[in-house]
Amino acid sequence: MRERILDVALDLFNEHGYDATSLREIAQRLGVSKAALYYHFEQKADIMVALHQRFHRIGQALLEEFAARSAEADPVRLWLELLDEFIDGVVANRELVMMHQRNSQALRRIVGDTPENHADHEDMEEALRAMLADPRISLRQRVRLATSIDAVVSVLVDIEGYFGDVPLDQRAALVRDVARELLAA
Amino acid sequence: MRERILDVALDLFNEHGYDATSLREIAQRLGVSKAALYYHFEQKADIMVALHQRFHRIGQALLEEFAARSAEADPVRLWLELLDEFIDGVVANRELVMMHQRNSQALRRIVGDTPENHADHEDMEEALRAMLADPRISLRQRVRLATSIDAVVSVLVDIEGYFGDVPLDQRAALVRDVARELLAA
DNA sequence: GTCTATATTTCGATAGAC
DNA sequence: GTCTATCGAAATATAGAC
């Protein structure tokens, strides 16, 4: 049941946003009463925290590999090598990535206020921040690094629905070329 | 007063999000009572609509120029020529663009449900959609067009604060090069 | 684990004085 | 134009039976 709640919540948070989604709505879509949810989660915010942990678990492997090898000469080249894995991860977890994009404010408010999960959040956000703040990278490269990541997420998640007619694997192939180009320059 | 309300609301919508911002909070920051807001706006949603109209007003000139000249041979080349104007617009209205990014769900819910403003919204969203759906543009170019727009917004608005240490004009210069490169390929 | 019923709080919105 | 006071609705959360 716990996972079913999270699945439904993920959908609703993507449709209306965390703050505009009530527990009544989640319960109704599941066909249970509102109180049933409280057996599995102490507060509404804990549902968001659990979804954040799903997200974090997925990105962890990639970030650890990056951290382990980031002593290498060129961080940009390293990211280029991890690009395919990153793209696969975004494609496989599109809804979760979208939820994070769409509810970044609510996430910061919730996850940023609970000390335990704050560490998790920092693992993720700070890893990206550390990568972009690496002194070996020039500002020009920093912009290209950030842009390449953003391009992948933007085209694959496609919040505005601009590429709704294009299959995900086709989008992935095209945006991979763009990202490589940005990182190679 | 009306404009002061909108300024404060813009800040708060960027800090906590539209749904998590109460009228009590807006009134408090202005040093007036909650009821005072209702003299200037009939509903809370109307504050969001007014901010959307600010945004729309700013983008209109650019979109009209694009529409007027879009009969030209190459839409990608046209966008390349309008790039500087676009970048300047984003820099000059960074908070407004950020608000649209962060509250896209609330905006769709509010603006998409009132028929009058729906037209405005379509002017904006649909213009972008039309540009990206232009049959003269290959899918490869489409991805590059979307990516270039997204890169500009991403680096200049900088929601995550990755470039907080870099002056806006410097960021603008760097991302301009990236966008040109993407559009020239 | 799930239910009904209810407590508590907060929000958007209105009434009416000044 | 702004205030105080208040209404009604909806939300989160809890109590206690089954």
C-alpha cells in the first residue's frame, strides 16, 4: 500500500502540485479513506520526503561514481563519459524528475526543514554544486556543463509538452548529441 | 497600491510558491490588513492573473516581431537575430520569468480556466509552440531551438543559485555564445 | 489496516463602520 | 481605501471502533 500511495501522490503532485493536492484527493483516487493514509505516513510532508528519497536513491550511484573519479584530470571529460548513464536515468525516471522540477519550492521547504533529510538533499544538490564550483573548470565550461545538464532534463521531461509527438528514445539521441557538443567545445 | 501589492506578491510567489502564499502574508509584509487587498483584487487568483499580464506585456513585442517576420526563409536564423533582444528581456525581468518557471502549475490552473486570459496565454505559449512545430524546421533543429531558449532562461534565472557569484551581464555574454552555437549548427 | 466521526487550524472571502 | 470582525469551506490531523 505504501508504494501505491507514493505512485498516486507522484501523479497528483505532477498534475496540480504538492500544495494544491489534498490528502482527500489522494485517498479518493486510491479508493480508501483519508485516515488510512495516516497509518502509512505521519504527515502529508512525509509523502513528499519518501518521494524525494526515491529520487535520491536513483541518482546516488551516478553521483558516487562521479565523486570517486572526480580526481581525474578533467571533470568535464568525466561528465561526458557519464552522460549516457545520466540520460538513461532521466528517461527511466521521468515522472520523478518532473516532480522535482515542478515542486522545487515545496521540496526545499519540506526537505530543507527536516535535519535528517537535509543531509540527503545536500548529497544531491551539493554534488552538483561542487561539480560546477570545481576550480579546475573555467566559467565558460561551467556554463556549458550546467547547460548540458539542463538541456537533457528539459527535452526529456518536457514540462511544456513541446515534444509530446516525439518518442523518448529519439529525443534522447538528439539531446545526447547536443550535450556532447556543448561539453566538447 | 495595486503595483505595490503585485511587487510583494511576486517576491512571495518566488519564495514560497503561489499556493503556499496566503493573503494574510502579503498584507502583513505590506503593513495593511487582509481586507485591504480585496479593494484592489476580487480574488487571490486575480493577483496571479495581473502578474501574468505583466509578463505577457513584456514578451509581446518580441513575439510580434517574430510572427511578422516568420515568413522569412529560415525561422532558426530569425530567432538567432532576435536572440539579443530575448536575452535582454530575460535579464531585465528575471523575477517575473522565475515566477513563471516556479509556478507553472498554478498558472495553468488559474489562467487556463479564465477564458479571457486564456487567449493571452495562448498568444505566448502557442507562439513558442508554433515556432517549434514549424514544418520547415527539422527535428534536430527543433531540439536545438528549444535547448537554446532553455539555456538562456536557465543560466540567467538560475533557480538553483549555481551562478549566484557571477554577475548577470557576464552570464548573459557566456550563454549568448552557447545559444548562438546551438542555433548555428 | 481501514473505517467513521470529529477536533483544530487556516484560508479565502464578505459585511459594515469609518 | 482601509479597518475590525466574522463567516463558511476545506485542509491537516487525531480518536477510537472494528
